[in-house]
Amino acid sequence: MLDNNTYNLIEQLAQEHKSLWRIKDEYMKDAEGHADCQTFWKKMEQDKEEHIRDLTKLVKEHLK
């Protein structure tokens, strides 16, 4: 059984992946013709990718 901290990291990693998918699959398409919104979503996409990298590293460390 996982401790709460490890579970929380894995749960947040899943949420970040879902959010990133929505940004790439839906939000960017919906923002077509709105450069300011596309710029925002692109920044958010980069932030999510960084969060995923950081969380993946933490999960790997805590599953050892």
C-alpha cells in the first residue's frame, strides 16, 4: 500500500496529464483566432509539461 504522500504525487501527476491533454486537444483549437489566448495556453502547456517532469521524478524517487 502506498503512503498518502506517494499517492498524492501519483494522483496529481494523473491530473496534470489530463489537463495537458485538454489544453493540447481542445483549448488550443478553441482559441484559434485569439492570439492572446493561444499565447496563454501555450505557456500553460509548457508549465504543465514542467510539472509532469518534476512529479515523475518525485514519484520515481518515492517508489524505490
